Amino acid sequence: MGDITEIQAEDGKLNRFIVKFGVIRRRMATGWLVDIPSFYFDLIGGDFKAFPIVENYKGVHDLIMMKIIGNVYEHSDLQYRKGV
């Protein structure tokens, strides 16, 4: 947790996220609501939480394209920069 990652979006923009851990709520096909503890990616400078996509727009897993560029404990300045 606390890693700062960078990934290139379809439009070529580099988006930065902070890796966090929390509980996500999903509605199952049966209609039941379940809480799932999970890691997620919190967009820096935005109000968006992402979960890795297995097959993204390039046909690969997001985690293959993501690059860790630091963490909030050693590089706090990185968490305030929006997409490059």
C-alpha cells in the first residue's frame, strides 16, 4: 500500500494512482450484496477508484503496463501531481 503507479491511458495521457486497500461492495447476479476486501488504485487529482483490468485496450493486463514510480512515504511530492 502507498505505492504510486503510472499507467498510460488510451488517449496517451499518463495517469497516476496510489495503491490502497479497502472493501468494495458488489451486487452478485443473484441480487445479493457482498463486501470484498481488495487492493485498488486511487486516481491522483481525481475522484476515481480503479481495479486492474485483465484485458485492457492493448489486450494485456493493466498490471503489466503499470509502472511503480515511488511511494507516498518516500516521495510525497508525487501524490500531488496530476496526469502528465
